[in-house]
Amino acid sequence: MMAALTAAQNGACVTLFERTGRLGRKLRITGKGRCNVTNDCDINEFLANVMTNPRFLYTALNRFSTADTKDFFESCGVPLKTERGRRVFPVSDRAADIVSALADACHRAGVKVVYERVGSLWIEDGALRGVLTPKDRFEADAVIVCTGGKSYPLTGSDGDGYALAEQAGHTVTQLSPSLVPMTTVGDLCPALQGLSLKNVRLTIARTDNGKAVFEDFGEMMFTHFGLTGPMVLSASAHVPDIQAGKYEAVIDLKPALDDKMLDTRILSDFEKYKNKDFANALGDLLPQKMIPVIIRLSGIDPHIKVNAVTREQRRALVALLKGLRVGLKGFRPIEEAIVTRGGVSVREVNPKTMESKSLAGLYFAGEVLDVDAYTGGYNLQIAFSTAVVAGENAAWGGGE
């Protein structure tokens, strides 16, 4: 929609193809339905949060910045707010407001919407003529492919854009999920299924040398298959080579307390519950659902009186609470990922125009390109920035 709108505003006659029968289906579910539209940071910090091919985006982000995105939506009547981590959301917390703003702007600019699936590019004698649908052919001087990746295929992004790119001779790099939940080994996560943790520290470390590849503080959740939540999704971007036994998640349940402070806290609780069994003395320290799991992992008899728990047992308990370890096995399917890692090789796309280097008049924007970033509004901003550049240059290069 941003690409279509930009092209129309620059004088082109624009047809927008939407295969699902409803505009912005994927956008409606982003940010848990709240739509994290961008991140309120400068370009250097933004690029530091792009995992793949950040330099390719330099021109696009300078042309349409995070500030431009904020100005655009607020000018469309959608007030925005900035939350923790500089994440920008609509004040209404409704992704539908963002979709409506884009759709209404397209309508006002004269963008024609055709609810059909584009099956292939129309190429004759090495030249781009337009696109073909199962019902018809549409002549055009320029085509912008901005179909998204392969994540959430029910919203329409099932990889069509990659096939169109390959038809034009482009290389599509290996596709894999990013910003995706992780699967784990063992029965710990199923036992804690549904439990959300806040204000904990998550570290992803290699099992062979203990080296940390990711560390963050925030929220996460246990599921029947493993781990999810904001920190886990971010962590997945740091371990593209995940395989069973190579990495483990280490959870510090009490990051505000060092070992000595935590031991003092445990002693205080034991004094408070001095006539209780160990199993009944942890309620102030841990969520109820976690207590049986921690007791089992600690090896301490749940029926022992707390005044009989030894110093060594307490030390082991402290170590467990400061470093709950969960072996990682893999990722959930790409269909459950927020973004797709991989895509159309940026070496074959002009970063100043988003035009194909091999087929004049063909442009790319958004997730279909081999660019992806961490969670926090960065990926939507990439979509908006590349779309504006593609839309402008497609309009300037032809009449439609």
C-alpha cells in the first residue's frame, strides 16, 4: 500500500493487486494486533538493529526515515505514542487504524485495487510488459513486488514474491524463520506451559564453551513446545545455526539480586515459614506453577522442614534460581515466524532505486528482499522506506 500510494502521488496510474480479498491482513496482526509501526531512533542506531545487509538500506532510510513514518500516520489522523525501547504504536492500540490510514490514502490518491493473485510476470523478448493473473493480463511499464516473505501464509504471504523474482532471473537466498519461538528438549517447558515471566534475564549460550550469543531483560513465556515471548523472539535472530544440543537458554529468575542477596532473601522466607515443609516455603519467591519444578530440579526433599535445609542445599537453590537451564532444539515453523530471514539477493537490486539490475521496470520492497531486523518496529520501517523509494522510482520511470 505504501508503494502504491507513493507511486500514485508521483503521477503514476497505479493498480494494486491483493490476493486475499482484504487489504493489510498481515499488518492487522502485527504487534499482537497493536502494530509497532516504527522505532523512534536515528539512522545509525536503526542500522545497528538490522541483522542482514544493513548498508543496503542506507539510502532508503535517509529518503523515508522513522520520523517520516510518524509524520505520515499522524497526518492521516492516527496519533502515535512511544513506549519502552522507543517502539512506536498508535495511541488507540489498534493495528486496524494503521491499515485504514494506508487504505484510505490509497483510495484518495486514485489507486485501483484488483483482488486477484498475480501468477507470474509478463515478460516478452527480455522486456517487462506487466503481470499475469489466472483471469487476465495487465500491461504496465513498471512492477513493484512487495509480497512479504513466507511467514503467516494465511495472510497472503506464502512466498509468491520469491517465485516472481526467480522468474526474472534473480537469486533468492536460503529462507529460514527469524523472530520465531524456540523449541526445547526435556519436560521442563511442558510442565510450565502457559507461565509468563516478567523482569527476568535471558541468556542464550553455546553449550560447548558457555559463550553467550544473546542476553536481554524482560518478558518470556513457557509453552508446550518450548519458549516464546518478546525476548525469545529477539534471541532467535542471534542463533541462525540452531540445532539440538548446540545452545541452551539460561534464565535468571531473580536478576535484581546477586547470589548473596538472594540467599539472604531465602533465609528470610525460611524464617517466616520456619515450621513449614520446604515445598510450602517458596510461595513468596516463585510463581505457584514453578514451585514443583524448582523443587524437583533442586533435589531437596519437598517434605523436609526448612530449618533442616543445609547451607549447601541453599547454595544449590540459589544457583538454580540464578541460572535455570533449558536445552534448545530448534525453531517453530517459518509459518509462525514474524519475519523471513533470506530473500531476493540485494546484490541484484539497486539500493538507490530498488530496481532490479537484470530487468528494467521491476522493483522490490519490504520483506521479500534479503533484509531483516530485530523486533521493535524495524521491519515495518524497512517495508515503508523501501516502498517509498520503489514507488517514486517506478513512477518516474514509467506511466504505470
